[in-house]
Amino acid sequence: MRERRSRQPIAYGGPSVEKVLGALPVLAEYCHRLDLAGIVDRACPIRADVAILTHGQVIEALVANRLTSPSPLYRVQD
């Protein structure tokens, strides 16, 4: 004969926050493993006194944009 177990109340945690990140975290890790920014920066050095970003960082941003939302960039300089 089976014993009846008493049901215990379930305690729930607070509400969670969910954010959809898409493929960007995967793409960022892939670019990091490939050392994409490092390769570009070694091939095209920058003038550190004038540049805000390195060439490698810009290329990574352009690659990420092209792979995640394949639409043309408009007003990139802004």
C-alpha cells in the first residue's frame, strides 16, 4: 500500500528579468578566439593621440553588425 505524502507549499523567488541578446555574445567570443581585433591592429597601427577606437575594434563592430542584422549601416561616423 502506498503512503500519502503531505504536499508542502512551494516557495517561489522574485520575478526574473529576461533579456534577449541574440547572437552577439556568441559572436563576441568567436571574434575574441580568432583575435580579429589583434590581427587588424597589428596590420594597421593607429595614432593613439588621435584615435578613439582601434581599427580592430571598428572591424569587429562592422562584422558583428553584418552578421547579426544584414542591413547597410547608415551614418557610421556619428
